[in-house]
Amino acid sequence: MRTKTITIDSIAVLLIALWFYAAYIKLRDYTDFYTQLKGSYLTSNFPLFLSIVIPVMELALIALILPLKTRKLGFALSAILLGAFTTYIIYILNFAPSVPCACGGIISGFHWKQHLIFNGVFLGLNVIGFAMVYKQSWGLRMRKHSSNVIDQNNDEKQTGNQFT
């Protein structure tokens, strides 16, 4: 159980670092980020909206992944956003007439295939983390349900209200 908790917490820390760094770079270099979105094939029609919403979503994911109570939701939404970014990369690699990148910081030095691998690794970790949190929460629910059933059976035995 301890190894699972350490693994989940480690994945959470990695995702928090990823989303913090991504949001920070976009906000720090906002003008560049906006210009790159404006020049991108798929995002050129709504760069202002995306340049605001994407960093806000990334910061919101941090707020969801940090607390244990919302971590499962944070992992799920994080996987969806990483999946969307990864799908965007696949589309750009296969169908876009030009290959712009609105990424900043360290990632801006990646080639598109390296970026795809990077996203794939984080998406894989994200899915593993979600599965572990889901399984852990399911196990807690089942144990709680089992103890309620046992308590109910004990109550019935004590009061004599059991069916045979």
C-alpha cells in the first residue's frame, strides 16, 4: 500500500511540475505564445481565447491534483488535456501545411517527434496515476461498504431480525 501511495504522489508531483512549468512559460512569454497561436494552422481563428484559457486550465489542474480529495478528477482532466495536446501534435505531424509550435521553455527546443514522445510518457504516467487512484478509491469504497454490511448483519443478529 505504501509503494502505491508513493507512486501516486510521485506522479502527482511530476504532473504538477509539468503544468506549473507549462503555464508559467506561457504567461511569462505571453506575447510569443499568443503570436504562435495566431500563426498556427488550427488555432489561428481564436488565439486570444486559447492564450487565456490554456494557462488557466493548466493552473486549475494543479489545484485539482494537489488535494487528495480531488486528485482523481485532476488526473482525469489532466489526461484529457494531455491527450488533446498529443492529438494536436499527431495532427500537425501528419496533416498540417506548416509545423508551428506554441511551446516555450525547454520543450521549444524539441523536434515534433521528441515532443510527441515527451507527451506520450507524461500521458502514460498520467493514466497509470489515474488508474491507481481509481483503484485505491474503489478499494476504500468497497471496504467501507463491506464493513457497513457486516455491521448491519451484526445488528440483525443482535435484534433477531434476520431471515433464514
